[in-house]
Amino acid sequence: MFEEWISMRKNTISKKHYEVTIFSYNAHIKDVIGNIKIKQVKLKDMQNIVNKMIDQGKSPRTTKTIKDILSPVFEFAIKNDYIEKNIAREIEIQKFDNKRYFTIDDEDRNALYKAIINYENLMIRAMFIFLLHGRRKSEVLTLKWDNIDFANKIYFLPSSQNKSRKNLQFP
């Protein structure tokens, strides 16, 4: 069922997402339930995959990937009348906080900011300034001059270049 689902999704998701999904499936799911008909897959089979990953030291966010893969596969199976219920929704994932907390005292923060503002290489300086304002590395690296409106002092991140997949605008 996964192979049928992923072949239908291939042209509707990014290449990176497609590759990560295939990798995660092959690494964690395929050997456990890949050869079982979808009607015969049990919640305990999927939960065991997640539990094994936790036992191996994988983060709760990484284990959520299993649910993120299996739930749409089961939805696809429902829409195509293979099954009636999405049991993958019931996989239990440990709560997690994927925020990164960074503490720095005022003196060090000011020194860091001053070092960035005065950095000789303009491209690297600009990249750090964008990063300091919450942009992701990939968003900064894919930013083009066409995305910057100097007259109105704003820049745009097109939907194809950001994680939210929405056109974004920032001062």
C-alpha cells in the first residue's frame, strides 16, 4: 500500500520530502509491516516500530515521522476502499518540544551582534542577520534579489522556498 500511495504522491510533494519519506519507510517500517496486507496491519505492529525507535535512542520527533508516513497511507487506503478505519492515527507518540533554547547574557549577546554587524564578508553578514531574525538556513540560502523590495523595505519568501508552503512577507 505504501508503494501505491507514494507513487501517487511523488509529483505532489517536494523531492526532499519524497526522499525522506522513502528513506524512513525503508529504514523503520518496511521490514516490520511492509509485506503485510493493509487489512492485516495491527496498531500494535505500528506502535512497536515507534517503541523500538525510542529504545534505540531516536528522538520523539523522529518517531513522529512514522505516524506522519503511515496515517496518510491509511487515509489513501480508506479513500480507495481497501479498509474502513485509519488505525495509524492511534499510534502514541511521546510528547516533545522541538524548540531550541539558547541563553546568552546581555554582554555576550551585544558582542555577538557587533561581531556579525561588522563582519567583513557582506554575504555572510547578511546571512547571519536573516538567521538572527528567525529565518531558516534553507530560506536564506534560496533567497533571490527578486525577493527583496528595497523601496518598501520588505522581502518575500515564496511558497516554494519555505516550510509553511505559503507566500510570506517580512519587513
